[in-house]
Amino acid sequence: MADRAQPRRKRPTMIDVAQHAGVALRTVSRVVNNDPTVGAEFVNRVRTAIAALGYTPDERARQLRGRRSGLIGAAVRNLPAGHPVLSSLDAAAREHGFTVLAMATADEEDREREVVTSMFGRHLDGIVLEPVGENHQYLSRELDAGVPIVAFDRPAGGITVDTVISDNAAGIGTAFRHLRTHGHRRIAYIGDAERIFTGRERAAAFRACVAASGESITGLVHPGLIEPARIAAALETALLGPSPATALITGNASATIEVLRHLGSTAAKPAIVGFDDFPLANLLHPGLTVIAQDSDTIGRTAIDLLQHRIDDHTRPVQTVTIGVGLVVRGSGERPPPD
């Protein structure tokens, strides 16, 4: 359901600073640009006014004169050749006349803040963000100034912005029912850490599926960091316990790849359905059955929302949920052992 956008406060300008300090506009400009010829008294008055008003000088002042840069920022978790949404963002942005400046956050909160703050100083027309942390209130000042921001894959925490997400619960439900249809009753989940929105949503959806099936959940849910030791321990618990699982749902592509690496060439592999498709998944033997996100629609929807926000920053805020699809290739159709 769409939320109503809150009115944005007017960003302080050099004119406001000049009036507050009781000096000429040119004096403010000289102080901001560190002109050494400005007297100490005037410097102190201007800096006091800047602090009082919360004025931040940057290139976006040109936007107040109705000009645009044609640049938008994309802060994404990583920049491999195959980032599933970035290529769609870029293609859709070009259709709207934008050039994308992409930077990686490495899935780290501090790095995300550093990247996005850097983008704010580059006179961008808007930013598309793949959120990492849970609190994005550091963006409130920019939102109040009218800077368009769109989140994708995960919501931004503590602020209200246009958002594009996949239907995580529906995807897990589809994977679970598919495995049940092929005879599996003990199905385990190995996914990302629950501090991450997608990890939390998918683990919760899996728990709900198991509860609805009437099976015991003991030993079946394994969220956490995607690292070799943790994945190995999860597989041991899920597959070698007193009531072993005969099938797995993996929570994202990284988890899937790590699980496959640990299983190696084991003959008696469990059935597997992975959340997220990835290159070469169809070349495995058997091919990997996956819940595929619609990366193209996610990217294009994010750019459309950004363009609408640029055109009208007072329009209602939207959260758009994009459907997912089951791609059957063989790994999710293995029957349970006799």
C-alpha cells in the first residue's frame, strides 16, 4: 500500500546564510571557498550562520536554477560482471536519458554510508540504493532537500522512500510446495543472515511453510553468514542428523554455490531448489532448479519510480512487489531415497 510523501523542508541556500549572518552574498561565497582575504570577523559570522541553518554547500545548488546533470547514482552490494539488476538499471536509465554512476558497498554498513555520502556531492539527479544497514536516517536531510532516492531488493530503514522488492514469501512457498510435490517431507533451509531483510523474509516464510505442513522444524532452519564453516555445519545438521532432510532450499545464489561446493560429487545429493538464478546454473548436472527473480523488471521499475520522483517529489511513496518464477531444471525433482 502506498504511503503519503511528507512535505520536504526547503534546503538552506547561500542567500539564507547571508541574511542570517548579515553579510553580502559574495562574502558567503568567499568564505565557503576558503578565500584567505576575508576578515576573521566575517568568517566567524558566516560559519556561525552555516552551523545554525545546517547549510551544506555542494554542486546541487545548480538544481535550484532548474538544471539537471543527467547523472544518477546506483549504490549496490557488489560490482561483478553479472550483477543481476545493475545491467537493467543501466539500460532503463539510458532510455530516460540518464548515465549511471555505480559504486559498490561491499555489503558493509559503513561503506554504504561512505558511498552514498560521496554521491551526494556529485550533483546527481537521484540515487538508486540497494540497502545494507537497518537504519538509513542519515539520508533524511537529503530527502528533506528533495533528492530522489529509490531502494531496491530491501527497504531502507527509518525513512520512507519508493521501494522495489521481490515477493520473497511467495518464492519460498513455491519452492517448498514443489519439493513436497516430489515426495519430500523433511526439507531444510540454508540461507543468509537474518539481519538482512531478504534473509529474514525468506527464513520466516520457510518456517511458516514447515508449520503449515505439520512437520517438526527441529534441525531444518539454518540462516547465517555465507561462509564455508557455517555452511558445512548447517549441512551436517540438516543431512546427517537423526531425522535427516532429503531436500534443501537455499536462500540466495551465494548460499547455493557454497552448498554445492560442499556437496561436491556426492552421489546421494539431496534435491535442491535455490532462490536466485545465476550464470552456469543450467550447466550443472542435473541443472539447478531455482526461484528466479525478475531482475529486468526490478531495474526498470526502480528507474521509473526515480523518474516519477524527479518529476514530482510530492507524489505518494510506493512500494512495488515484483513476482518471482520457478525454473525447473532437474535438481529439485530428485525423489527422496527409498
